[in-house]
Amino acid sequence: MRPTRLAALAAFALVAAATPGRAQQLISQKALIAIVENHKGAVLRYIDAAPDSMLGYRPTKGVRTYAEQIEHAAFSDALIAHLAITGSTKGIPKMGDSAVYLHNKAALKTMAAAAMDHTIQMLKGVSDAAMNEQIVQFGNKVSRARALMELLDHFPWTLGQVVPYLRLNGVTPPEYSPF
């Protein structure tokens, strides 16, 4: 393809994407599922890396414990997806008993896997066409795809906060992998 034709096609694509009223696909359902599957693997590796004695550890007063931070990372994915797809918190399954999983590594791992699996199941039920529908998420009118893109921001931010918890306990954090 000649450079001028390529430039013309690129310009057309930009104009078409910027046309008011035209739906813009931000991310596909398939791509989101792949990312959440990667998140699931990461959170399970972070749970495995910590000794059982670390679950109640908090580096300073007023912050979540290691187990609470893991819970927040995993359960928030399930909550974000569920709200964006159903518009409600109704039907979010109980992921376990926090009185148990915040103090038991195997139970924490089961809860985290259940939360991530729920997120994946929710994403499998939404079509790419439904991704462009306008919804209200946390008081903001956005496309469903934009609401679900919060999965790309919140989870890594929240899970990444446990890196100092691990290092302060002499544990090398699992290696990061985007895939």
C-alpha cells in the first residue's frame, strides 16, 4: 500500500471515530477477559508468596492488612463487573466468610479465585455490542466498556500496594507479567 493511501485511510478512521453519535469501542469483551484472567493469576501468586503469618500484617496503623488488601483487589473486580453489567449489586455471590479467609491463606486463595471467576463469568455474558451501551457507574454516565475499563486501573493499583508489605517482611514479590 502506498504511503498516501495509508495516510488517507488513517485520516478516514480518525474522522469516523470522532464522528458525534458514533459508538466507540474502547476494549473488547475478549480482551477484558484475557486481562482479568491475568489478574487472577497475579493475585493467586501474591497470596502464595506471603507466609501465613503475614495475612494480618499492616505496615502502619490505619491501612488494610495484607489479607484485606488482597480481598479488596479481588472482590472489587467482581463488584465493578457486576455493577457495570447488571446495574445492581443484587446477585453478587458470597465469596466466602471474611472471618475465615482474612486469617487463612487457603480460604483467602479460594475467595480471590471465586471473585475473579465471577468477574470472568460476568464478562463472558456481555456482548461487544452491549459494551457500547450507556450506563451509570458510580454516579457517572459512561459506556459499559468505559466502566469495565476500571478493571484495568483499580486491580493493578490495589494489588501493587502489597509489594511493600511483602518487601517489609523479607519476601520477594512475584514477578510482574502483563500476559
